[in-house]
Amino acid sequence: MGKKLIKLSDFYVLFLFMVLISAFVLYFQFIFGIVSFILTFISFILVLYYIKNKNIEYEEDIRKYKDSLDNIASEVVYKMPFPVAVLNNKGRVKWYSPEFSELFSGSDIVGIDINSEISSFNITEVLKKGYGKVNWETKKFNYLVYYNVVKDEDNGDVNVIIYLIDNLAYSKLKKQYEEETLNSIVIYIDNYEDVRNNVKEDFKAILIAEMDKIIINYFSSLGAIIRKYDSGKYIVISNDIILQKIKHDKFSIIEKLKAIEISGNIKPTLSIGVGLGGKNPFEKYKEAQTALDMALGRGGAQIVFKNGEDLDFYGGKNNKGVERNKVKARVISQALENIIRESSEVFVMGHKNPDMDCFGAALGVMAICKELKKDCYMVLEDVPVTIRNIYDRVRVGEPDYVDMMIPPEKAYDICRDTSSVILVDNSRTLSTEAPYLLDVTSKIVVIDHHRIGKDFVENPMLTYLEPYASSACELVTEIIYYMFEKIDLDKLIAESLLAGIVVDTKNFYYQTGVRTFEMASYLKRFGADSIAVKQLFKDNFNTIKLKSNVLSNAISYRNYICIGVFPEEIEESMLIAAQAADELLGVLDIECSFVLTIVSGQIHISGRSLGKISVQLILEKLGGGGHYTSAGARLDCSMEEAIEKLKKAIDEYLLEEGIDESNFN
């Protein structure tokens, strides 16, 4: 406008000068001085009058300019090419543009509640944030709704201005990009050699050709590129559209492969790794290979999707054991011997709240190191009731072993980059007694019989993971068997290893194979006494009574599942839950059982199964894991909430597997 507000302070210097001049004249000529002061005062009055008139004129110009600007703004807003609306502080429409009205078929929408129309728009949150955006998506359109809270200074009213930007084209382009982004798939026939050797020589070539044909035709028909690069191994390049078709098809390739008639009584099974993350094809392939390794580590016959740190598991429902490779056990034992010999010292640790299998396997590793004349420390934070009996026997019978059991803090002080860390009965970083030890050295060994979970130890130097083994004690015994032609294994250590096998197989009832009995027989050679092992599992009278209360108050869910609760937090809580879950399987028509209790302020769940239902897959939905027939989980919530979450996980699993009561008739 070229004008500005005039202030009296703009004339201060002038009036100061006039006053000084008047004072100077007054000093020499009194009369002229008085006249000068009068003229200065008159000038001051005239300036005040001038300022007042000019400011009134200025304010009038401002008002006219503001009115003009309001008219321009109103005209511009009204003619905006995108929908605009003004809401009150309740979220109701006060004013809208024609484009906004068109979203509601051109009807008068003054007064409607925008919260009910745009589900993602919450007026309370909007007023709290002041500005931002939400997404409004329907079958017809997709808009980004930008909002800004404005307060009217005249009357104090709070209004919300919203304007909508069409996001449909962008969302379609984004969806197209995601659907067409390439990913890598690696396929492996788990039991290729077993299936091949199960048929007569004349039919082997036909069988291999038939398996190749089914796998290649399946993926080719969906538009993927597939190449066979080794016996029973394939690589596939696909995109998200193809993957969605495969998921919708429920991975029928697996059943098609099993339907090959000439394969005999051993049916081929597939493990598939899918790499979704990575910035380039090579990284996607590496993700797919890692996913495949996880699928095989979990027992095979399943599909694993890997997208960065996110993992999704499908399948893994078959609990039928496979023949473990004795050559692999021999190679593992030789590799472990070399790692131990090249280490300055060895640290062995299991999972938090160790059980008999965990403790026995750790003692077995200590016995190996003792034979190799290498210092070995067992990292043990405390002695829970689950291992107290065996710990007390070792403390009396083999005090040298107990002297080498140290807390995590001391282990961290001793451990260095030349040390090796051996994990037994556990492969999950956060479940170890001292996770930070894994950052000290790169010499990490994993010996476990659980299926790989999402928190698998990164980059172990050696991994001996056999989900079809009965226990970690069986695997350690196997290593001892192949590592030494002759060893003077202490009788108490042999009994500890046998106790670990007994507890995890429920006295050779579950997850028991030929190798399990072979290793038990091997331990017997060192004087392992079955009666002495039986003594280790005795409970006091109070524990028996508390366990009986859990059994008597257990409920039946869906007629073939038992759920029990031990609502007290005592030292034996976990032991009572595990044993009660085992005993509930003895109830007629019950296929699996869960017992909930309180451990360290959290809800602990012990799950057990006879084999038709995977408690592992159920409890994985709650962040847990374990075996097909034996698993556990921890929840940070109330007991009532935990029971509801467990039931929901059971229902989801049964729905996914298509299991109902008819499966058990």
C-alpha cells in the first residue's frame, strides 16, 4: 500500500532539538526564549493532531484492504480446484466448496458430522495436534485430507479448515509398483535322496523328471521364471502378484508333489525361502537363501517369507521325523573340536530358567572341554527349582564343575574375542543368560533341537540344529560319541545327559527315534543309572498338591484341548505348569494342553501336544516357540487377558489348518 502506521516516537529527536534551542535562546534572551518554547509546544500539538488523522486514515485503508483480501480469499477458496470445507470444533460442516459437495452427490451437507463420514478423521485428535493429514479411502476415491485448526480472534470460535488432495492415481501407481517389484524364491526338496533311493533304479529318472515337471510347470504357469540349478534345488524370479496367487492357492504345489504315485511310501516335501527385502536382485537372493535356511532349521516342509527383519512362517505342520545324517554329526563334532582347541577359553550357556535338558547339555560341553584340557565356564545366573536336584548332586559329586559356573557379569569380564561361546538348548539371542557375550566374540556355536525362531543368533560360526532330535542332551551325547574314540566320561555327567533326554522325551514317549535310544545306550556304558535319574524328578509333597489343584480346575476347550491355570507366583510355578500340562494329556479325548502361571510378574504358558496339533505354531502367534509337541510363551498382561489371547491363537491355528472335532473321531 505504500503507507505505514505513524508513531510519536518518530518525532522525539526533532522535539528534543527544538527544546534545546529554546533553552539556549532563553539563557541569552528571555523574551525570545519564551516565544521559542510556545512555538515548540504548538508544534507538538500539531504533530499529535497530524499523527491521529494519518493513523485513522491508515486504519481505514487497512480495513478496506482486509475486506478486499477477505473477498479475494473467499473467492479463491470457493473456486479452488479441490474440495475444501470449514468445520466447527465438534467436527460439523459450517461451509464447503462445490467440489466438496460433489463428494456427497451435490447435496447440502451443512451440519453433518465429518467424523462419521471420514473414519480416520478424529476431531479430538485434530484439535489436539493443530495440523496434519489423514487418509480417506473408499471404493470410489482415495483422498489425503489435510487439516489446520484456526481460531477467530474476534469471537474466539475455533474452526477447522480441511482440504482434500486426490491420492487415487498415486495409490494406484504405488500398488502397481509393489505388485510388479521382483522378488527371489529358493526351493529345496527336503528329502530328495530319500525319495530317490526309495524307488527302483528303473524308475529313478522318471521320478526326478516328474518332480521337475510339477515344480517347473507350477511356477511357469503363474508367470514366474524358474530354473533348476542342482539336484532338488530351484530358483524362481517372481513378483508380488504371483506370490499372492500362490498364497491364495494355499501352496498347492506341496500337495501336488506328494501326489506322485511312483514315489512310494516316502513322499517328497518342499522347503521354500522367499526374499522380499533387499535393494537389488543379489540382496533379494540372499534374503531368500536365509529364509530357506530358517525353513530347513525349523524342520523343513514349510515356507518362510523374509522382508528385512520381518519373518512369516507357513507350514511346518508335519511332525513326522526324518533320518538324521550321521555324517553331519561326525563333521560337526570335528569342527567343534577345532573351534574349542583354537579358543583361549570356552563359555557355555543355555536359556533363562534352565531345565534339565539345558543344564545336562551344558555339563556335557564342559566334559568335552575337560577332555580337551580347555577351560570351560558355564554361565548361570541362578539355580531354579527345575535343576536344583541335579545341581546339588553335581555340587557334591563333581565340585570342580560347580566351581566353573559363573554369573553373567563375571563371564563378561573374562570373555574376549579369542573366546568361544557355545549355546545349548537355545538359539534365540534374547533368551540366553548373557546376550551381550555374543557381541564380544565371533566364535559362536549353536547346538539346539528347537525350530529356528525370529530371534535366531546372527552369524554363528557353527550350527548343529536338529528339530527332529529328542533333546539338546542327545545332540551333545552324539558329539561326544563321534569326537572321542575313548573317553572317561564321569558317571554323574552321563546321568545328567540321560536325565535331559528323559525329561524332553517324557521317559522316551515323545520325539523319540532310533538315535535317541542309541545315545541312551551309549550313556549307559558310563554307568548312567536309570533309578538315579528317576530320583532327580521327585517333587516335594506341596508341589504334588499344587499340581493336583491345577488338574482338578482345568477346563476343556473345544472338547479336545485342556487349559489349566496356576495363579500363584512361587519358585515352583514354571515346574508345576510344565508337569501339569504333561499330565493333562492323559485325559481321555484330549489332544493338547496349556497351563498358565505367573513367573517374574509375567504370564508363562506351557503347551503340550500328542502330535496332531502343533503347540509350537499356536504359541508362536503369542511370541513364543519350541517344539511341535512341547512349547512355551510369555505374555505381559493379566491372567484373564492371557487366556483370551491363547484361545484366539488356538482358534486362528485351527481355522488355518482346517481342524475341528471330526479330525479326532
